[in-house]
Amino acid sequence: MPDEMDMLTRLNNQVRWLKICVIGFGALLGVLLLTAASRQTTFGTLTAERIDIVDAAGKTRLVIANADRFPPVLLNGKTLKRSINPAGLVFFDAAGNEVGGLAITDLAPGRVLALAFDNPNFAAVNPDYNRDLLMSPGDRIRIHLHDTPAGYRADLLDLKTHQSGSMTASVANGFAHVLYTPGSGACQAAPYAFHAEYSTANPRGNTWSAHTTNVSFSDEIGHFEHCLQLDANFNCAVAGSDDPTLDDDDVGCVPGKDAFVVHINGCFGADDDFDGPSYLNDWPGTNPDPKVDQKLHPQPVIFTSPTTTGGHNYPVINFEADLPAIENSCNTVTGAGCVNPPPGSQFYPFYSTRADGASCSWQEGGPFIPGTVNDFGGSSAEFGSLLSTTYPVAGFTTVQRFENFNSGNLANACPVG
């Protein structure tokens, strides 16, 4: 009996010490955890498929993920499927809506990189290879422009790949117009389907644009200048060799590293002093040696004359350039100081014709494009003299303005067929 009592006493002592040890180790572990929680942890390398950054309330504000773990589109409480899943990062507002991000894909036919802010859907900036029409340099495209009840529509058919695409300026596609609300303090817009302003190609007065033509081919040049070095605000700090003096249009620049092929810095400010590449002898056909010209310059843009429904040719054409509207020296009320070519330019491109098999095509560039049939004088003088145009103004009246050089109507020198 005494032996049993001694054994029971020793057992109770052991249990008591075991409890003390457990409590002690628990307290020590708690201290260690609190210490770790109050101290920042530094990682040399962190490997993860996805990282969610949350705010103090636990709401997700930023996601960094690979393509497999990239989050779906979240907008107004709805989860939407993406057309493609990129890798990158996504920003969210306090309500949980996607408001932009950076995305990159490696899908065929090539890499796509998109940077978007205040855009809740990456499908708006990333091409959908299952539904978007992709065209390549050298493809021949047939374009059909026509009005529909839903809005003005452009149909494109790639005659090389036999693929087609279209766009309609409709309410369903998000088209809208700005409302006149001068006292609102903010821009107001309403859904609006755009339709052709005129039903014919007859020349007439204008309502808002500089150009007067209703059916035409037009391009816009003068928004690129070279820059050797950009500053922190993406303005030019060291001008390019072809325009060594910094001026007011050397702004809004992008670094060459952002380009996929040609890595040169460029500034997109309006070239109102006409000294950038658009106004140099860099166009096709500006070098009399065709081999040198082909080596240094691109191929010209080539297009055919438009036709009416049923394939009928227009009987007349005209050449028009809105130089007066963009020249600082030009007084569009009197026409004083309006010149062609523009001041500061070394060259201004013009249109000529060529023979493509049995048909005729137009081209844009200089006087030495091989195969040229008619160059209409071989200079920008083809755009003719100053044209006075009627514009409506407030008070149910009109004014006259000199916004263009215009050749006047000429016989269609390049009919289709």
C-alpha cells in the first residue's frame, strides 16, 4: 500500500510538471508569433502564380497573376468571361469594379500588349482572334460604306485571305454624341446612331469639318517627330537630328522600347511648323533612283476610285488639302498667309495614278514612283487654289472661310474597270 501511494504521488508530480511545460511552451510560442507579426519580413525571391493585394477592409484592389490564374472581368457586381486570358495585373476600385491594368498575351499570330486605365474590360483593347479581322501589309481590301437603320456601316473584305469584318456606328456598339449643356460643369453625352450627313457626293457648304468632300480618300499626316531622349514627363529632352531644335510640338512622346519592331522614340504633338518626317523627302517616290528609293522608303498606299451602288464610276474628282486650317501663318477669313506647300516643309505628298494590270489605281507620295501614269504636274500644286467655303454659325446665318486648297472638279482620270 505505501508503495502504491508513493507511485501515485510521483505520477501526480509528473502530470503537474507536464502542465507547466505545456503552458510555458504555449506562452513562448505566442510571444514568438506576436514578434514575427510585428516585424516586416523580407524575401529575396517570391514565387507565386497569383498575388492579391487588399486594402484595410480586406477588399481586393490589385491582382498580379499568370494567364491560368488571371481573374475574370468584374463589373457592377457581374462576372464576365474574357475573350482571352492574359498574364499581367488588374486594378479594382472600392466597389470591386475592374478599372484598368497591364496585360500581355503570347497567342498566335503574335504577342499583344495592352495598357488600359478606366477601362473595365480587357476585351475592348485586346484583339479577339476568333472574331476580329486582322490584316497584313500587302493585303488588298475591298471596302463597302453604306447606311443602315442601325447606323453607318463599313464592311471590309480581305481579297487575299477571303476574311471579312464590319463596324456599325450604332447605339449597340456604344456610339454617342455630346450634348450641349454649358451649365452642367461636366461633359454630357447620350447614345446616338451616326448616319451619313448627305445622301449624294455633290459639293456643297459644310457644317463642321474642314474638308468639303462627301466621298473621298483621306489621310492625316504630321503627328510624329524624332526624339533622341525623353524626360520624366514623356516630353522630348534631346531633339532628333532631322529637327535639332526643341519646340512646342515636341511633346506627348513615347519611348522606342515600347515598339515591337522599330525601336525609335517619337513625339505625337501636332507638327504645326512642318519640320517632321511627314514633310521631308521620306515618302515613296522622292528619290529619282528607284533602287535607293525602295531601300530607304516604304511602298506607297494604293487604292482605287470609289464607285456608287452597282459599281458605277463618279464622273469627276478633285484634290483637296486643308493646309489653311492648320497653318499658323494663315488667316482663314481673308486667305492672307495661306501657302502651299506649307512653311517649313521640304516636301508635301500628292496623288498620282498607276496601272495595275487592266485597271487604274491611285497612289500617294512623290514624283518618282515606278509605274506612275499621271502625276498631275508632279507636285502639291495639284491641290489647286484657295477655296472659300460656307459654314453655318449661331443666329441662323453663315460665314465664308478659307479652310482648303482645292483643284476644282476634274474629269475622273482613274475610273474602275
